[in-house]
Amino acid sequence: MREITKAQITIGLLAFFATIWEFILNKTQPTLPEIVGMISLQLVLLLILSYVIIALLEWVKVFDLKTNSILTLIVLVTLKLLTIIKLP
């Protein structure tokens, strides 16, 4: 497996596990199909986003793969946390 593919999958999974706690600790009581559906959808979304962001950063060739991976993880977690925060 190529290094970029390993980085994309790893970053997607790290972002998933870093942000899934909000859904698990949510105050409402969703049903089991809702839980499975939301967790699956979030995993797929974060994997796709990590693939796209790392591919774009590698295409631009500004940083190396490790730096691109860290930047992608920060962006994914920040985007997810911004969707969690409810502004008045």
C-alpha cells in the first residue's frame, strides 16, 4: 500500500475517533438504527474528506506527507467541532 493511502486512511480514522464522542455523549436518546447510520455516515464522510484534502496538499507539493497529514487532521477535527458548537 502506498504511503499516501496509509496516511489518508489513518487520518480519516483518527479524525473519526476524535470527534465521535460528541455523538455518543449526546443528551438525546436516538434509536439503534439512527446511531449505526450516523456513525457509518460520519466515518465515510471523514475518510472521503481526508482523502481529498491530503490529495490536494500532495498535488500542490508545499509540505511533505507528514506535515500534510497533521494539517489535514487539524482541519477535519476543527470542521467537525465547529459543527458541534451551537451558536446563539
